[in-house]
Amino acid sequence: MMRGWKVLSVILAVIVACCAVSAWAFVAFLAPVALGTGEVGPRDQTALLWLAVGTMIVGVVLGFVLDYSSLWTDRLPLLSDSGSAASLAGSALGSLAASVTFAVAVRDAAAIVVIAGAIGVVFAWFAWRRYRSAVREARSHDRELARVDALHAEGTRVRADVVDVRFHNTWVGGDAPLFTVTAEYDTPSGRHHAEGRTITTPETAPIVGGTVLLWFADDGSDTSNVDIWRDPESIADPDAAEAYRAPTA
């Protein structure tokens, strides 16, 4: 677990660094053209352009890795805002650094300093919003994981009868269909209905008349505190593999 967080922290830091370098290099490339000065020669401008493009590509790729990190760790929500928050923070840092660079090194660069600084402030504002969103979703996801972990450790597992299946026309990770299942099951407080989301392979999709594995807490009277998983012993629809296959691009 700690190793996973260290990896995510390294990816975040590299994204911020790449986007900062990219933003600084873009401004350093464009500013001499806008100023009409020869402060940066053609070869230097070409080097700056390649630096900007190269680091931007690395930052974008790592941002996608971070956004889809839930495919290799269940500790972050799918499609989180952490990648875009890091990219925006790096862009803000690079733009502000560029404004300082031109304020110190180039005469008559007041317009570039103001523009680069303003761009940096805008990026910083969007980065803060995305950061707050990422923190909220991560905390909510962590609370849900803690609830499910406690339910599996201390709750009761039963085999519940599927009475309704709703397909969301969504494929998690590109090929795993997402369903909301309503199940009926026996508890010490009586027979109850509860619903929950579950992800399966297309061929093992839940079916009315089949079963799912369900965990409940205490005497089962709180039907909102349940967790539903696919039952490997449930009957299956022979046409499910085709019916729930992810669409091809």
C-alpha cells in the first residue's frame, strides 16, 4: 500500500515538473518573437520548442496513467481529477517562472511579464479547483472502501436472488460492463431487498433469476449498507457475451 502511494507521488511530481518545464519553454520560445528582440537565437528557439513539446507529451501521458490508476490500484477512484490537477499546477508554475525570468533577464518585457503572470494565475486557479475535487473524490472513495472492508470482515455473506438488473451502458476499463442489481435475501430481521452496483465480464453478467453474493451488517435491517459481488455459481445468460460486449471504436 505504501509503495503504491510512493509511486503515485512520484508520478504526480514528474507531471508537475514536465508541465512546468513545458510552459516555461513555450513562453521562452514565443516571447522573443512577440518582443521583436534577438534575445534568443533560432537554434535556441528550436531547442526550446522541442523541450516544450517533449515535456508536454511526457506530462500528458503520465496524466492519463494517473487518471486511470484505479485499473492497477483500488485506492483511487476511476478517472480521478488528480492527473489534470497536477498538469494545471505545473503549467501555473512554469508560466509564473517564465514571468520572473523575463522580468529579470529581458529589458522592455513588461507586456510578456504581465501576460505570463496572468496565465499562471489562471492555471493556478483551475489547478486549485481540480485539486479540491480530487481530494473530495479520494476521501469519498476511501470512506467507501473502508465501509466495504469492514462489511466483508465483520458482516454476513449470503447468496441473494436477483430480481432486477439495470445495465448502465458503461464499460469500466473499456470492457467490463457496469450494472445495478436489485437482490432479495434472508436476514435475521426478515427478508429484504437491496440494490448495489457490480462490475463483471460480459459473459458473466447478472441475470434475473440468478444469484449474487451479498454482504450485510448486523441483523440486515440497514439495506443501504450492503455490498454485492458476482456469484461464480449463478446461472448465466448464454447471449450475455454478445449483448454486453463493449462497442468497438
